[in-house]
Amino acid sequence: MSAPAHTAPGREAVEDLRRRTRAFIRDVVMPAEPVPGQALTESERARLQQAAKDAGVFAPHVPVEYGGQGLPLQDWPEIFEEAGYSPIGPTALNCMAPDEGNMHMLELIGTPEQKQQYLAPLAAGDVRSCFGMTEPHPGAGSDPDALQTTARRNRDGWLINGHKRFTSGAIGAGFCIVMARTEADGDAPAGATMFLVDMDNPGIRVGEHIHTIDRTIGGGHPHVYLEDCAVPDSAVLGEVGLGFKYAQVRLGPARLTHCMRWLGLARRSLDIALDRTGKREIFGSSISELGLAQELIAQSVIDIETSAAIITRTADLLAADAKAGSALSSVAKVHCSEAVYRVIDRCVQLCGGDGVSDGLPLAQYLNEVRPFRIYDGSNETHKWAIARRASARRRREVEAGAPYQGDAVVRGEQER
């Protein structure tokens, strides 16, 4: 399944949008940032999103027909990175998780009726959404095959029963995309199915809040309970039994857009540290002229630029070949989540005591990006999959005739 076909706006138009997004983030969004540790209020979210619409920078990834800028996936990185220069920038532009990933999937596999009912208000910022996948142990987490939530047919549609946790965005959401295990049904295989469930459905309720160190995802990460949650056949998103396939379609780009947004925050952190080290003196020199500080700065530039390169390559591949792009997005997710954290951590160090205070936002930035090594699949799970794919690829190459290179050469005494 490939990315939806957007009409490419042209290089000049993308660059114009990037410049306008950059100005909007700095002039409108940054002055509205909550103090470190606080979350954006709903009223302020609505105000900023209206301002983004007025400025013509709202929803860069959304088709024009739904009020967005209509950018194809390969043009997202530089715009999302500009949005991510502020931790609330993606929310202001309505390209924050989990809504952005849900919009992308609804555009790909939603029926016309589902797009009108769910995608249109989500794209407009009129509602928020959540994605119900993760479950308490021994349910689905890094291993989606452990899915415990079930959906069973009845004469009126489906009954869903299950317990989700870390359902990002659920508090105050208008609807949830719920992943549930289904039995074989006619031509549909046994497996997982996605359902669109309105949050005012009496069979679904938001439970206990999970208090995490990040604050930028509106709606938190609570438990969600589904108890004989009745939905009609029209609630099925995509086809019955193909939920895991669709999840990969969603998660590949969603992992990458996290990388884009957090890379913007890494650049913001380095700017803070560069401003600081360029002005402050110690031992008779500005901090930026000291070798130890230069090592931290240089390594941060290297992490930022290598992250930008793999993001660009992965976005291009996702647009051309969703399966190959999804595999590379695992590499990008691991690299960027670790590189971005390293950058911000170095910037904290460069700023000394103020770096760990709320006088600068860097400590909060660490809290925002640290969970990304767990969210969207733990880095360890991705590394396991990356290694398996690499081994399988090389095995196929050798079986197809590529020379085997693993045997050591036994050299005679005369060759020494």
C-alpha cells in the first residue's frame, strides 16, 4: 500500500511554506508556550490552531480538500521540523501524534463516509483522536501478536471487549481507532481488525490516568476500557482481519514524523546552548572556545545532520515503497530517538545549573523526548527486527548466487 497521491506543490511553494511556518512558530507559537512541565490548555490550542489557519500553515500533511496544505509525504520533513522547533508547534499546526497518524490512515483506507465523519473534523482540529493498541501485560505492547482485545460479530454488528492502556490522547478525544482480535469471517482471515469507536459510545470509558514525564501530547496516556462496546459494520476501518497490515501502514510514517518533530526540538536546544556558550566566559575565554565544549557542540551537529539525512531518505522511500520505507523507518526511529536525546542532554551540560532548572526549557525537553525510545515500539524491539531483516536479506542474496564471504582464509607460511 503506497502513500496517498498528493499533487506535489513544487520546490518554491514548499520553501515558501517552510519560511512561513518558521516565522509563525517563532512569532506566534513560542510566546504562547506553557512554563516547563505544564500542558497546553484546550482554549489555547484552539486559539493557536485558528491563528495557523489564518496564516496558511495549518495541517501541512492534510489534503487541500480537508483544509490542509496538501504536501506529499516526501515534503513533510522540513515543515514538521520547523513545527517541532516549539514543543507545542505541532499541536498548533495540527500535525501532532496521535492525530497526524490517524489522519494519514483514514485518508489511506477510510471509506468516503468515514472520511466525512472522522477525517474531516479531525483534520479541521474540531476533535482529537486516539489509537487503542497497547494493553496491560500479557496483552499487546511491543509484540502486537499478544493482542487480547476481542471483537465478535452479533446480528447488529460487533461487540468489542478489552482493556487498553497508554492510549495517547484519549482524555477529551472524539473517537478512538481500536485494534481488536477477530475470528475468521467468510473470506476474511482470523487476525486483527480496526474499529472506529466514538468516545461517547456507552461501551467505552476512559479509566485511570498514567502520569508520564512528557506533556506535549494532548489527552494524556490513560487506560481505556471496552465492555460489550457495540458498533455497526460501518465502524470497521479497512477490511476485517487486516488490522496488523494497516497498523504498519500507519506506524511507518508515524514513527518518522516523531523523528521530524523531535529533530526540530534538538535544533532549538542547540541554538539555546550556542547562544549561551557564545556569551558566557570561564577561565578567561568564552565557553564556545573551550575544547571540551566544542566536542559537545560538534557531536551535537553531527547527530542532528545524520538524523536529518536518514529522515529525508526514509520519507522518500515511504512515498515510493511503503513496505521498504516502513522497514527503514525502524532504523530512523532508533537513530533519531537516541541522537536527539544525546543532543539535548549535551545542551543541558553546556548550560550548567540553569540547564536542569525551569529557567531554561532544556530539562523539560529531555522529558519530552525520552519516552520516544519506548513509544511506537521500544528501540530494543526495533533493533531485533532490524537485525533479523539484515540477516534474512543477506541469506537470500547468498542463496541467489552472491559469493559467500564468511570463511576465513587459511594462509600458508610462505604467504606471511
